Amino acid sequence: MKALFSETRPAVMATLILAVVCCGLYPLAVFGIGQALFHEKANGSLIVDKDGTVRGSRLLGQHFSRDKYFHSRPSAAGSGYDASNSGGSNVGPTSQKLRDSIAQNVADFRSENGLATNAPVPADAVTSSGSGLDPHISVKNAQLQAERVARVRGLAPEQVLRLIAANTDSADFGFLGEPGVNVLTLNLALDALAEPVWSKAR
């Protein structure tokens, strides 16, 4: 028994020490550094109203369907932008289902935005991202939706284009990827504008 205890004791002590370090001290250190140096990002990059209501996260897309809003790219996450079911469509490039879906999305995008039946449509307007939660659309995608949003809201197109520019995030580190328009922050910026009297009366 004494020999068994002498061999077991170091293993138990090592397990306890590693448990304290890995399950206690290390997470606390990471949490503290995150809160001290990256408070906003560590807490989900949440967008909060003046009254304290959380409207969403800059990192997670949302579904918008009304004409007065810019529309996000299609999503295959659950029933659409379901953060608990992130994922892509998992269909390959030879899939008839994918081709039919893209064709329908192209037709819908052209119809919604008053484009010609042969007008080019950005790929991100008709295909979903790998996560299904992408908060951004391409600048071209947003520009093609600008006229519709301006018309419905009674705004000057130039005003809407300025908001697009103000809510465009540059490429990571200035060269990785392409600039992207954050749909949620853009739509919130639109809602923050005072609507014209005639639009409120409709």
C-alpha cells in the first residue's frame, strides 16, 4: 500500500495542479486580458441602443426582407442567420439544386432592385457564405440596392451612398480580402435618420 500511495500521490498532485492552472488561472488570465485590452470584441462586438437594448453584433449578420432595408446575402444557417446552426449549404458546384437556387436568387435580386433581366449580379447577392452568418455584403451589392432603399425611404441616392461608404469596413490589415459593407450597421444608420413627413403619413 505504501508503494502504491507513493506512486499515486505524484499523479494526483500533478492532476490537481494542472486543473488549477488550465481550468482556473489560464482562463482567468485570458478573460482579464480580453476585458482589459479588447473589451468590445471580447464581449461580442455588440451594438447597443441609447436605452440599452442590444440590436445585434457587428460580427453576425441578420435577415432583412423589407424594401426599406438593405438585404443581407443568402444564408443556409438553419432557417437563415441562425447563430446556433452556423453552416453552409453543403452542395457542390455540380448540384442542380445549387444551380436552381442561384438562378432564382438572381431573378429575385434583379426584380427587387429594378434591374434589367440581363444585368450582372454580384456573387455574394445570390450565394451564401460558409458560415451563413456573414455580416457583410460587397460594395457593389450595396450600391445596386441603394436606389431601391432611397426611393422607399424618400431619400436622395447620394445620401444613401454616403451611408454605404461610412459603413464599409476595409480589407483586413489593408490587403486581405475585399472591403465589405456591414448590413446591420448600415440599416441602423438608415433608421437613425429622420424620415420625411410624407413617408410617416403613408
